[in-house]
Amino acid sequence: MKAYWIAHVDVTDPDRYSQYTQRAPKAFAEYGGRFLARGGRSEALEGRATPQRSVVIEFDSYEQAVACYRSTAYQEAKSYREEWARAEVIIVEGMAP
């Protein structure tokens, strides 16, 4: 069953944050992640204010999504994000067809 990373990100330094965006896609590709949404126009209709970036990444399984997050490649990329952005990341399992 498919699973999805849903991330809301507020970037404090776009130039330094680019170090993360240059590295993270390698980890996503290694675990079969496919971007469904990456930034773009958004509007908060309920809850907190709209983050600067909303990202949705699809994986073939929940296990792959979690393994990607815990992977050495992603953790290394994430280290470039932590100081220059605030992020909320969740993994959610999709519904059976």
C-alpha cells in the first residue's frame, strides 16, 4: 500500500537551504519516492498559517517511506536543512483501493 511524506517547511535562508534540496532527492530516488507536490501555490483554509513550502512525496510502501527518512543519505541531507528551515514531516499510509 502506498505511503506519503507530507512536509510543511518555512525556510529562513534560501541560499543555505539549497544545500538540502540538492542532496535530499538522491535519498528519495533511492527509495522510490516520487514528488507529487513541491512548493507551488497553496492556501491554508483551516489551522496554522500557510507554510512557505508544502511537499508531498509518494512511496510504494510505508516501510520504504520510513526507511528513506531513517537512511544515512537522507539524514545527511537533513543536517543541511535543520539550521536554515523549520519543518514538520509526517508519513501517512494510503488507503486500500
